[in-house]
Amino acid sequence: MKSSTAAEAVAILASFAVLGGCSATRPAPPGAIPWVAPAPLAKEDLPDLTASPLALADVLQTALSGNAGLRASEHRWEAARYRPEQVSSYPDPFVMIDGSVKEVVSRNGPVEGGLKVQQRIPFPGKLTLRGEVAEQEAFIAWDRYAAKGLDLVARVKQAYHDLYWAERALVITTESRALLEQILPVANRQFAVAQVTQQDVLRAEVELVKLKQDVADLQDMAQIARARLNRLLNRRDAAPLGSPAKIEVKQLETTLEELLERADLDRPALHAARRAIERSQQAKSLALLDFFPDFVASFGYSPIGRTNQPGAPDPGRDAWGFGLGLSIPLWWGKNQARLREREERLAADRFTLEQLTHDTSYEVVTLYFRVQIAHRQVELYRDSVVPLSRQALEVANTAYSAVPPKVDFESLIDNWRRVLSYELKLERSRADFQQRLAELERVVGSNLTNKVQK
């Protein structure tokens, strides 16, 4: 009899173990990452960032491999993957062993202790919904990880082109200073033969002093740009960096309508907002199930010793039994408040998606036209303004060198200033084009490099 009862007890305990099994598995990534995510590289495998020209591809590889913020986001996604498995599993069963200080005797014999096992069983559907809510939260963590990578790529490109602008401006200003230093002896010669006044010489010297200050300022700006880029690369602020390669601006060969469509399909932030709505809908359904009871199944077993007392109906037969309980959702106010909370969160998530959709459309439109403006400025300065201003400066310089001068010093300096200003604006427009394109890629959610042509 005892062996049969023990087998029954083992079978019941095994059924509890099955009930406690997981009802969800770790979710896989819901889609492809919108940027290349290389594994962390060993120090000896990192690209050489001190060589010139500094390749943007090497900078991006280093950033995506070693940026601490991006790696933290990746681990948050990996951690969120383990959540559905936890919340969709049954609670651990509760086991209690009974004993007594004094012997307890039943009419069948002495009670030799006891064993009781309890298992809480949530109302059908609760565990499934909890797993689905956690799965959506894991997917939201994935979308945030993808958005973090896009944001990092955009910030690296902006910092890279800030460094490009500062160094190109430094080169242009230094070359312009060298040109002015060539003009100063001409002014001195004209002054020596009384063809011009000393004012021309002094004005040239003033411009040289101002350029010296500009060079110092640009050197500091380049250091700031290096520090910003190094921070994104997880390197020391003062770590050496090469000089960026010269930018060749290309025309963006895609329409505004195509970009708006791609942003709606690819932007991780929009994916996360849509998943938040799904999560809130599932959370609301879960709150509705809180109005229904949970159950408690129990099994008890007590071994009974043999007795020689006469009249025992079934001497030595072990006692065992089953129980089923349920919780009473008595405090409806609490459950009602939870339901209202989930409804409000669902409404908030819907409005968040609506606002983010409008913001995305506005950003795409704005950045698209800023890219177009920057491209036209590059074409204007590169193809017309800078060549013509250089030609005007050469003519003015030749005319001023004649004896007597055929133009006044004011005209020569004005032409010199224009060349400096237009060359700086050309490089600034090139950097602006690349930076606005990087921002557009972040908003659209994908790389647009293959959408540009010369």
C-alpha cells in the first residue's frame, strides 16, 4: 500500500514540475540592424586613426566596435530577452514538511509526519499575456539599440566633418596669410616710391595681426573637434587623430516621397512607438484578467505507522489528499485603478506615435531641403564664386603692383578678403552637406550613401 501511495505522490509532484515549466522562450531580433555592428575589436586589430588622410570608414568601425554607450544599449537588449521566460513561468511550488513534538495517533495508527505541496496557478491567459508584454518590451529595447547605433553614426559623422572644417579652415587661413605677406612688400615698395600712403602698409599689417588670431582660434577649434570625436570613439580626449580626407560632395539621388516612405518603414523610433501600443494593449488585456481569480492546487501526504490496536479500520494505511483553492478579487477598486492606468498608458502611446510620425515627417522634409541647399551652395562656390574671386584677386594684385598702381589698396584688400571668405564658405558648405545628410540618415533609419551621385 505504501509503495503505491508513494508512486502516486511522485506522479503528482511531477505534474507540478510540468506546470512550472516555461511558456515562452527568448525572442530573436525582430529585424536586421540598420548599421553594421562589428564585434568589439582587440586593441591590436583597431584601425590606425593617426594616419592621414583619416578614413571615415575606419572611424565608424572604431566607434561601433568600442563605444561604451552603444555596448550598454546592446546589453540592455540582451537582458530584456530573458524577461519573457521569467514572467510567463508558473511560480515555484511551495513545499511544507509537518512534524509534531508529541506523537499524534489516528485510529489507523500513529501519524509519522507529513508532506504538503502547493502550486499557485494564475488564471488561464495571464502567463501568456505577461510573456507577450515582456516580449514587446524586449523588442522595444532592440529598437532603442538600433536607434542608438544610428544616433552614434550620425554624431560620429558630424564630429568628423567638424574636424574636417576646422582643419580645412586652418589650411585656407594659413595660405591666405601667406598671400597677404606677399602683398605687404608690394605696399612697402609703393610707399617707398611715394605711390601710396603709409596707410596701405598699416592696413596690411593690421590684417596680418587679425589672421594670426584667426589661426589660433581655428587651432583651438580643431582640438575641440578632436576631443569630441575621440569621446565618441571611446579614446582619450587628447589621443592623436589624422586629418580627414577632402570631401567630394555628391548629389542626393532620391525623392522626398521615397525618403518619407523609408522613414515610416525603417526608423527604429517609429517601430518602438508601434510596439509600445501593442504592449499597452496586451497590458490592458492582462489588467482585465486581474478581475478573475487565481488558483492554488495542493497535495498532502502523511505516512501512518502500523498499529496493533483492535478495531482499527485500515491499520497502517497512509493518508493523502488533494485541495483546490482560489483567490477572491475582492478589492475591485484596486483592479479598476490598474485597468484605468493601462487605458491611459495606451492612449498616451497612441498620441506619442502620432506626434512622432509628424515629427519624423517634418525632420525628413527639413533635412532633405537643407541637404539640397548645401549642395547648391557647394556647386555655386566651387564652380563659380571661388574661381571668379581668385581671378579678380590676381587682376587686382597685378594692377596694384604696377607703377603707378592702377587700383587702390582698398580694392586689393577687398578682393583678398572675398577670396578668403568664399573659400571658407565652400568648405563650410561641404561639411554642412555631409552633416545634414548624416542627420537625414538618422531620421530615415538607413544609410543613404548609395543614394548619392557626383
